[in-house]
Amino acid sequence: MGGAKRLPAGPGSGRVVSVEFVRVRLTDPRVDPLLTDLRREYDARYGDGDSVLDAPAEAFDPPAGCFVVLLEEGRTVAGGGIRRLDAGTCEVKRMWTSPDYRRRGLASAMLAELESVARELGYATVRLETGPAQPEALALYRRLGYREIGNYGQYENATGFERRLAGEDA
């Protein structure tokens, strides 16, 4: 799984660029831009960028978890991870796309890659949550067929989503 893929450079650009999905540990330096910008964005939207620390780094380590960065010419432009919730369910965390690279389909591509990893690791269900100050994320998950399940985590105003993977190319 993973590897190089060709995606549009941006809306209306007509260009196609090569990007690469790379599995890394959360402590890999290529994750730093993601965590730094995610913290800044959470501070701006919620006033609490510390929520990027709500799961320990080792929760994303194999064999139960994984973290993936999307690189364009060596630059981290998107990323996300999965961690185990129970034997059949994993959770997507830290999903992010650089503001300079949004509206190019990278978030959809990243989520598809994370779903592929989840299948590979034997999970049947993917769960995730997002907050009310992220309407673009709410719209993305709904558009991609994730079912709203209400709040399931520690964030009081978050909306939880779930998608069954069993039977989908499994």
C-alpha cells in the first residue's frame, strides 16, 4: 500500500503532480509541520491546540496503528493516523492538509489511504470525530459516506462518524 500517486495540482490548474504516501512514526520529523500547523489551527478555531496531544505517539505504532504523511517533492502537505479502539475498530486522528494545498482532493486521498491501511491491519470499522468549527471536515465525511454516530469521545461538542469497511475490497 502507499507509494507514489498522481493527483491534480489544484482547481483549474490543469497540472498533475506526483505525491507520495509514506508510513512513519508520529515522532518522525516529517510529521512536525503537520502537528505544528494542526495545533495552530485548533488554537484559532477552538482556543485549544493542546488537543493534538490527546493520544500518545505510540498509539499510532504498528501493529495496531499507523501514521501516514503525504509528501509532494519531499514537503509534508497532508497526513493522518489510525489507532486501535477495539479489536475491530480503529480511529482516524490528526488528519490534516496544509492550508496551501486544500481544495485539491488531498483529504479524500488521505482518508482513502488510511482506510486501506485499516483494512490491511484487520479493522472492519473506521471511526473519527470532528468539531463544530470545522464545517469543511463535517461536509467531507458526510460526502464520503461516513455515518454520523453522535459524540463518542472526550470532546463534548464533537460529532462522531463511522464507516464499515467489511465487504469493501476487503
